[in-house]
Amino acid sequence: MKSYYFILLSIFLFTFTYTVPASAYEYSLSVRTTYMQGCFLEDPPDFSNQSKVYLKMKRCLCMMDNFEERYSEKQFIDLFNHEDKMYSWQKRELDEFVKKSIKSCL
């Protein structure tokens, strides 16, 4: 059952990768896919409710767009590579950015 949603997520991501307006930075497909998988599966929606699945994908895509507006691909990868370190500047930067950006994606 989960493989079905992985395929659905991949198709959805692939579709939006080529239809979203150009951002300040354009991340590679592998970075976008990895982010979307992590975002979508971090707190998975109820898969029996299609509208919740759609809203979760929409929020993840919105945050991805926000990241692409602000950070280069290298900066983006650096932020997530060190997010687990409690007092790192990357964790503070990431937390602050998400707090500001999430409002526009709700």
C-alpha cells in the first residue's frame, strides 16, 4: 500500500517540478525528491483521506518553493545536514525560516 503512495508522490513531484514558476534557485530533481519524501513522510496524513494527502503534498511543495526562493542548493543541503545538532547555526536558521514560511503554506 505504501509503495502506491510513493509512486503517487513521485508522479506528483515530477509533475510539479516542471510546472512551477521559476524560483531564485532551481534545485536538482534528486534534492527535490529527497526533500518531498522527508516532508511528506515525516508526519504522514491519513492515506484513506485523499484531501488530507493532497493538502500535505501542497504544503510540502509550498515549503520547497520557499526554500528555493531563499537558499541555493548548497545552502539548502548544508541546512539539513546539520539540523540535528542542537545549537548549530544551521538549526537556528532552519527553525527561524520554517517558522516564518509555514504561515504562507497553510
